[in-house]
Amino acid sequence: MSKQSFNAVRGMNDILPTETPAWQFLEQCAADVFAAYGYQEIRLPMVEPTELFARSIGDVTDIVEKEMYTFLDRNDQSLSLRPEGTASCVRACLQHGLLHNQTQRLWYSGPMFRYERPQKGRQRQFHQIGVEAFGLAGPDIDAELLAMSRRLWQELGIDQQVRLEINSLGSLEARATYRRELQAFLRDHMGALDEDSLRRLDSNPLRILDSKNPETQAVLQAAPRLQDWLDQESTEHFAQLCAQLDALGIEYVRNPRLVRGLDYYSKTVFEWVTDSLGAQGTVCAGGRYDGLVEQLGGKPTAGIGFAMGMERLCLMLEETAGHGSTGAVDAYFIVGGDAQQQEALQWCEQLRSRLPTLRLLMHCGGGSMKSQMKKADKSGAAWALLFGEQEQADGTLTVKNLRDPAITQQALPGERVAEYLLPYLGM
């Protein structure tokens, strides 16, 4: 019988131990920054009723029509792996009464799923960190979100690699008027539109503004501009936001073609983009969705949020020195033999209790002291702690620095080892 081998599903990748330090660094930085702004974490299920996404994203969008992983469960209920997090977050808030006469600042992270062609920074199972704020209608929360995202880029060390683009979509009514004007213009130039743009002309014409096709982009140079159709309230909201960004020293560019294709979006939209990732240049996208809560069955509630792609950010972190741990341990504990094994375990537990952040790897599986020393060096540890027959007899541990020959090897009473290591560990 031939042996069967298995590979991961295409576009659903393993994240290996050599890669996880960057992910952990990103996750920890995000959690710390969001906490500093008063945002609380919410954890959401990966599977939701398909209708949730059909109602929120729209059943005529590419995501719902072509990209969702949808299946029937044993009760013939249509379920889908979540393609994004905002709809799930709104569903959770409504289900648990979190929006009743109160504001919320929430964040979440985890895998999302879309069936599309895998490429650099874009997978079928991808990961996002998302932030949502509810019940706050003014431009101050828009500015705070952008300030918070800028602070995260600074903490990650990539703030010089990203730039901010912003726009205003106006009200639903103003956008509907603009949509008719844009459709009329594009119908006069249908011969120059690409296939995707022709398909979107009736159902979602604003998304044509996002087209990457050069011929379509050339036509759009003369197209009506959304900003010329904005209502007064949206114009004032955007002006106040720009003033607040200026006061915060946050640089931005107004991109008149930055849009969203869904009706519940309004006023502010923004993207943080980079030139470091080729065509996949957006690392964080967000905006106001003041109509979404009502669309999903709640009372009219202001909402704004953003989502960032973790794969893309980790690709950027790979090029940034000092972004996090290398994954190496601090110390490697070498055990002389079976007679020392039990006491070695006790010493290791004592050290971990006294130095809670110490990354200590105890050798298991036997072997000579010489072979263990080689493994200690290969582990990347700065220190080797040796516990053999002599140390057991004397109640000591031999402490050896593997990286700095100027530090003298010495045998110390076991109780003093934690105190000795403490200054070197930066704790």
C-alpha cells in the first residue's frame, strides 16, 4: 500500500516557528496600542449565517457571489466562513445589547476566508486585525482612529513606509445623485471600459473608480468628481477631520477615487498604503458605516472602523530590523545524566518562578555534555546552565556565557543564579 502524503489546502498556509515571532510582535503591539486608547477585545466565531454577509456586504458583490466559503450544515442552514469581521462584530453587539444607550470601542483579530487567486500577501485564509467604534458620529473619533493607527505603525517601526489617503463619500442621498451622473458619463465611454467595469456599471459603478485598467483610468480623468456632489454636513465633517489631522501632524493626501461600493458607507473613508509590497499596496483600510447597524436590524447607530492585513504587515516587518524576538531562548539547561534529571527539573521550575520572563530550555533526551553544549549553542541561547555530578554534590549550577568570552564561567550556589542572571536579562 502506498503511503499518502498531505499538503495544506492551496492558499491556506502554515505559519512556521521562524515566522511566528513577527506575528507575535505585531499582535502584542496592536493589543498594547489599542488598550492605550481604551479599546476592548472581542472574540468572534469564524462561522456565521450566510445571510449576515449577504445583507451586509450585498448579494451582488464579488465576495458573496464568488469568494465566500459557503456550505449547508446538518440542519440545512446555510453557513459561511467569515470573509471579513465588521458584520460579525455588529451582529455580536446587537445580539448581546452592547449598543443600547452606550458607545463601544472594540477590536478583534483572526482568520478570514475568501476564495481568490493566492498571491504575495493575499491568501484564501488570511488574517486581519480589526477595530470598530460605535455610537460616535463626530469627526473626532475619525481623527482618533487615524492617530491610533499611526501610533501602531510607529511602534512597529514601519511608519516611514506607509502613507495615508483619505476621502469623503458624503451622504447616501448625495452619493445616489453622483452615482447617476457617473453612470451617464461612463455609458458615453463604454468602449474604453474593461470587462469588470462594464459588469459593475449598473450594479456598483463607484467601484469602477478603483479600476487598475490603464484605459479605464484614462477615461476617469474626465469623470465627474464625488467631492463636487457632497452635501454640506459631509463637507463640514471632512473639513473638521482634516483640521484635526493637521493639528496632530498626520500627513495625508485626498484621493478622490478612494470609494466604497456599499450603500451603508458614508462620509470618511481612508487607506494606509505602501510601495513596499508591489501591487498589493493597501495595508489598512477603513471608513464610516453609519448605515450598517440599522441594515442588520438595529437602531440607527454611527459606526467607523478599519481592518489591517496581518500577512502584508508581517511581510513589511521581515524587512525591518529589530521588530521582535528572534525566537531564541535566553538560557539552555544542560543535564549531566539520569541521576541529575529529577533535580534539574526542580532547578528549572525554581528559575522560571523567580524570573517569570526568562526563556529557559531544559535539555531532554540524554546525551553527552559535549553534544548538549553544541545544542545549547545552536539554540541561540546566551547562557548555558550546567548541572552535572559535581554541581549536584556541591548544590551549585555552572553558569557559562555562550556569546561573550569576556564573561568568566563560574559555579554559583543554585539559589544565587537568578540574582546573577537578572541584570543581563534586562528585566
